[in-house]
Amino acid sequence: MSPKRPVYPFAALVGQELLKKSLILNAINPLLGGVLVRGEKGTAKSTAARGLAELLPPIPMVASCPFHCHPEQTELMCDTCRGRFALKEELPVRYRPMPVVDLPLGTTEDRLLGAIDLEKAIKTGEKHFEPGLLAAGNRGILYVDEVNLLDDHLVDVLLDAAAMGLNVVEREGISFEHPARFILVGTMNPEEGELRPQLLDRFGLCVEITGLPQLDDRMAVVTRRLAYEENPEDFTGQWEADQELLRENIISARERLSRVAHTQDVLRLITMICLDQGVDGHRADIYMLKAAQTLAAYHGREEVRPEDVREAALLVLPHRRVTTEPGDPFPVEPLELPPSRVVRHTPGSRTRTRSENQTGRYVRATPTPPAVPDLALDATLRAAAPYQALRDRSNLALAITDPDLRHKVRERKIGRQVLLVVDASGSMGAKDRMRETKAAILSLLLDAYRRRERVGLVVFRGDQAVNALPFTHSIEVAQRYLRDLPTNHSQASPMRVTRSRALSLSMVK
């Protein structure tokens, strides 16, 4: 078996200082809520995440535990390890390199959270849990590429687990929980669609990155990468001293963090910045204080200074600022559509459809098992009840056989893309009518946003057409595109557009 190829050193990354700092801060303080990295492909996002894991020291864990529990800290233990620890049992210890777990785009809820085997539970009375990706990533790094393309429900449960440090799985009254503390790194390209603001706000930090603009920096990227590919062992060896210095700074900052204090003046500065930026809610204030404390610890201090707050604001506010407001929206006509029985994968709320995973409303039961196990406990018990007098139940309250098993049929609501097509061949005459046209589009977008759908705009004139607004559910993105929309590409009355229902609807596949 060939030796493992060395990971590209974190210390060798050129530029991208905010990205590197946000990752280091999360390594020091896992309660910072992870980091969302928005930017182009090929800007070292995944390289930085994997480099951070290599930078951090191995973690001690209970050797026989599938959840990688800490052998001494009870708050980082599952119920089984905590029980063994309480009985003074000596827990076997082994050291595990800091893991990086990738979350694939096609991940199901069971694959992410883990699954409870209901069939085994009702047949044998034993509770069996199959660990998922959150268990694999516990006390490590969970890397989610293109997080904006994940099902909103999966993003919700992922962020819930990250915030609580606990994964709770419930199926038919049977529940299981285990610790799930990890550094969450989500990446996205805004051109491929935005996250809903409610989900954006759940990420503690956010950085926007682009390709390096300086000639020398870009040359350094190429030079270092080629040197690494030619001889990875020699290249990583050249950076080991820098790696060790970063590692020592992180470890000492972790030890210092609990002693970092802040004054009322610092807290007042934080809230003033959030009020000035028009930030909704209070998560920004909380995360800014946590980030400022972590920065102080990283810089070797035990008290937060104003410069720590200003530095923290660069990481906490980019995804929370309210920069634009839609003008003069009005109600739009409902676009209710007939139900569809075709199984689809995308969430939404205009049309009901069959669901082939464990999301959606349970509507009936069937003896035909689905691709993803989803046992209907109530229907199974009803099917088994008439035969109990004829079966050998041994020590079981109820004997279940395979013919009794019933499975859930679920319905969910599918998303749609709403394409607004505007004929710009007429004459508006005045630029002030532009605002009315934009208001019509934004009003439709507000309606679609509440339903988690996307709106696009195509403007045509003569034999030419312009894609004026790519499909989006983000009001901010729509404002950015429509702000620069030329008057002669929008020559149609908004009321004429909505009343004539010049809309093209297509299913989101």
C-alpha cells in the first residue's frame, strides 16, 4: 500500500487572508457557527479546509465508539460512553487525525443524520442506530460544497445540529441522540443561486473571495502549486516550521479563550455597528462578540479591544447587511396549479407531488417498500393485530412478521421556476415608468420567495431577446440586475404583464 499523499500546507496558501482567518477562528472556537465561503471556483476553498484539518493536532477518542467521543469530557460523550464513564470504567483511547467529511449534493436526510432501524425495533424490541455523516464528522470538519444547491430542509437540520452540538433523530416516537460538534465549512457560488436569508443568518461567519488581483500573488500560486505537485513531501517539509507556529498559536488561543473578557463599551460598539448596518435579529451581535473574543485570544490577549470588534465585523456582517428594499410591491394573482403524482426531488409549495424520501406529509400506507425505508408503524400494528392469538410472541408484547410491514406514502410540495416574459416593442416614453415595471417583477418575486420558488425575466424586442434576470429567489440579486436594466428593454406596463398572465411556468427538475 503506497503512503498517503501529503496535504497541501495551510501555511503555503497565498493571500485569501479573510478565508484563512475565518477557518482558524472556528478551529479555536467551535461555537462560532461555522463559515460560509462565497466566491468563484478555483479559489482554494477546499484546499484551505483540508489544509486546516492537517494543521490541527490529532484528537483523542474512545476507541470503540462510532461517534468518536472524547474519553474524558462528558459533554462530548454519547449516552453509552457517559454511562461507562460514570461507572468508573476505563475507556480505551486512540488518537484520530482531524477528519474532513464531505457532504455530497445528493445526500438524503438518513445519510446525513443517521437512521433508526424501526423494523428491527418492533420485531426484537432493540433500538439500533446506523450512524450518518454527522457522526463521522463529530469533532472534525464538515465540508459542504455548493451548500446553496442542497435541499433547504437538509440545510436546516445541518445548521440545527451545528448550533446545538447535538444530533437528534426521531422516528415514530423512537429517538436517538449523539454529540455532533464540528467546524462547518459551506461554500457556494452566488451566480448559481442564493441561500434563503433565514439560512444565511445561521452561519456565524461569511467571507467573499475572488481570484487574486496582484501579479506577484498569482505567480506565487502557480510556483508553489507546481513545486507541490513535483515533490509533495519536500514541499510540505519546507513549510513545516510555519505550520508548527500556526498550530501552537491555535492551541494556546484555545486555552486562553475562556479567560477573554469584554467591557460594556465593547458591547455598546458591537450593537451600534449592527444597528447602523440595519441588521435584522440579534445573531449578528452575538456572533460578533464571540468572534471578537476569539480574535483577542488568537492575538494573545485576554480582553477585547475595539480593533477586534472591527475585524470581527468584516466576518460577521457580509451576509447579514440589508442593502436594498423593493419598491411599492402589490399583490399578484395566485398561480395555483393542479396536483402532480410524479415523484420529484425539489422542495416548493405550489403543487403537491409524491415524495420518494422521508420528507413530506404522510398521507397513506402501502405494503410495497420504497427505495428509502420509511416504515408506517401505525399501519403495521393494525395489520399485525388480528393475528396475535395465532403467533408465538415469546417475551414480545406484539409479534410482527414481514407480511405485516406497511410503508409510508408521502406527499410534498414541489418548487417551480416562474419566467416573466416582457414585450418591450412598445414605447414607455418616460424613465419614471421603469420603477413600475421593476415593482411588478419584485412583487412577483416576493410572492414566489414566500413559496421558496425562483423568478426570472426575459425581455424581447423585435427578433432579439435579453436574459435580464437569471432565475433567482433572492430579492437582493433581483435588485442588482434590475438596477442596471435599460429603459428600452423594459417597455411594458407591469399591470398589463400580470393581468395578461404573460408567464411561462416550468417544473424544477
